[in-house]
Amino acid sequence: MRQFLSLLLGLSLFQLCSPACAQEDEAGLQAGLEKVYLKWRDAMLRKDAKAWASSITLYRQTVIRNMVVSERQVFPEAVFASDVTPPALAGLRLLEAQAVGDTAHLVYFGRIDMGQDKDLIRENLLKLKFARENGGWRYDSNRISRLDGAPEVIKDLKAGKRPDFLDTPEYTPPGSMPPPPPLCRVPDYKAGSKLQTFGYETTMSMNGIHYDPVRDGLDQQILIGGLVNGHNEITLRMKPVPRPEGEKATLQIRIYKLSKDPAKPGAEVLRWQAPESGAPAEVTLPIEVKP
């Protein structure tokens, strides 16, 4: 009953809130989220692994850790190896501070400086993403949208107009975060895949990681968890999709053991192609790797 009354009270307060109240709430959200982002940014600049881990979401931390070890690099040292500087917020204009459920974002417009040459700094959009964990906000990730080919958008933004794209799903926090992926193994070899799937929607799984479905396209991935000496396996789940009349469905997967030297080609360790009669609904393919 107490929770029900609290919900009713919350709804009533929201409905009675004036525009000035809403602006105040947005300003408070902005201040809180910016504080979280600047804590993460400071950790990156100081190369402080403990502060970095305490300021970023568990989901993003796990994704980054898995990618680092799959690239055969050292975690967390590799997190701080990039020459790119996290963008400063000074000089940027806030377009929106919005929270939905346990997710939120800040959207800015301006000249985004990431440590590149000054003549390469352009007026673009910066979206900072956040998620609530253990009762508090944590930074998750950012996205920069280039406006090189949109002079009218830049003109409207400079005139102070609120852009319509802020109302699209892309610029609306999703409300919840996906669960963190499992911690992958530390592989013996960095590995990659090349999947060609036309006439099928194909989902690939390996090392406990499920990749996004690919439909009528070519997809290349660095395999999380890579390859180890001995037995490995990959699973494909395939679902037929319509093709233009006269075009045959085709599906091929290739797995490569990648060299530490990016200039050297990878060594193919698996190639499988669906039969012309049609792919099965699911297939698990063994990959044997010798030292």
C-alpha cells in the first residue's frame, strides 16, 4: 500500500510540475551526470585503473575487458594506451539532459576536442550515455555524430533551435541496460571471423558470447575469447529470409587465427559453407588448433 501511495504521489507531483520545475529538474540531472562524466574523464587522464572501474558501468567495463584480452593485450593497462583524449565539456552547448528508467544521456553541440590537431576540430554532436547502478549514476559510453554534411542542422543549432532529432528513438535513453556479458577466457591467439549470409538471418555464438544477428550481409568480427590450443567450436543458428526471385541463398563462415603483426594476413582455421539444398537450423562446428 505504501508503494502504491508513493507511486500516486509521484504521478501527481509530475503532473503538477510547472515548466520552471521541469527546467530545474533537467538542470539538476545535467549537474549530476556531468559530475559523473568528469570523474571518469579524470580517471582516464590520470590513468587510474581503480577510479576508472568505480566510475564506469559494469556492462561497459566487462565489454572493454573482454575486447582487450581478446586482442592479446594487458588489462587494464591497455585501456589507457590510446592517444585520444576524452572530450572536455567546456565550450559545448547542452541540447538535452534526459533520463528514462535506469538510463540517461546528455547531448551537446559544439567543437569537440579529443586532442586532435586544432584544424581538425569540427562542430559536431556529442552524446554521453549513463546508467544507474547500486542507486547512483555511472558513465557508460559516448558517441559523436558528425555534421559535415548537414549545414542546415548546424545553422539551426547555432540559431538556438531545438532539433527534431532529439525526439527520435536514437536520441531517447532505452530505459534499461543489457546484462553484462560473461568474462571471456584469455585466449592463446587473437582470432577473427568473416560471415557472408544472404537469404538467411544468421546468429553466431562462440565462447559464451552471442553476436548480433546478421541478415543479408557481410559481417567481420574480432572473436571475443579468441582461440586456444586444442579444441574450439562455434555455433551458427540460421533462419531463411526472403530473397529476390532468381537469387540463390548463400552462407559461408571463415575463422582466422590472426597474427600479432596487423600487416600479416591471418591463417584460416575453419571454412564452412551451407549446402545448396539449404542450411540447417543450427550447426556446431569444431575448430582444432595446433601450437
